Amino acid sequence: MKHIITFIFFAFLLISQNGYSQRCGGGTLAFNIYTLNGEEIENFEYEILPVSKELLREKFYKKVVNEINLDNQNYSLFQSVYSSGIIIGEQFINEIIETNNGKLNESLDKMLDLSKVTKNGKIKSSLFFITHEKNNFPVILKISNNQKTIYILGNYFGGCDREASLVWNNGYGKLN
């Protein structure tokens, strides 16, 4: 009996070493907007738009990523989308957002409720999202003021604690 228990213990150790675990479970994403030279901007308007994963792949990724890397989750573009996001051109927005999909809107509403963020509003400099590590829900974060509108594709409801920063410079933006 003692040998059986010892065998089971070592077998369990070998099996558990190959298991996968979560890194954090969830956290907070702080999306910050900075201006250069202390330029004061009254408020930024934001809107969070749902993105169809299927349309994203067909209408955006297939146009900007070579075929070899389309399924490579370690590809730099995909890593950027899942960390701080990427600025994309307005020509892609209407092709990848799906505001008439009830199920997609319902999922977005649940995530917004969990984060206590509204679908649109005004911010001075920061927007905070509650994240869940395994969540993969791409959105477009539309940031604008009277000078310019910037569209950012990101996974702001997934991952662990992190920060994304947009540097706003005379109506142009750069993500860090």
C-alpha cells in the first residue's frame, strides 16, 4: 500500500508539471492620454465600439499581415493589440466594427458593466478597464477632441495589470 501511494504521488507530480496556470487572473488596464509641453486640453471624448473577430481577421489582419503570420499569436502586431493597442486608419473602422450584432453588443455591455465604464463619454486624461486574463475581446477605442479623431484597436478587457499611453501632439497620436 505504501508503494502505491508513493507511486501515485510521483505520478501526480509529473503530470502537474506540464499543466498550465494563469498568470494573474485579471487586473486593471489604465489608458492614459498625455500631451506634450504641458499643453492643456479641456476634455477628450471617447467611444468604445465592438469589433467582430471574424471581420477583424478577414478585413484587417489579412490585409496587413503576411499569410505565414496570420495564426502566429507571437507576431508583433498581435502582441501590440493585446498589450497597448494599435492606431488604425479610419478606412478599416466600418469594415470591422459590428454595432448591429446583438450578441456582440451584449458581451460588450457586460464587460463595460464589470469595468464600470460607459460606452462613450468624456475624460480628462485616464480611462480604467477591469481586465480578465483569458478574455480576448477586441474593441475600437475612439478618442477625439475638436482637432482630430484617433481609432485604436485593442484588447482592453483582457490580460493582467498594464498601462497603455497615448501621446496627443497637435491632433496626432502615438501609442506607448
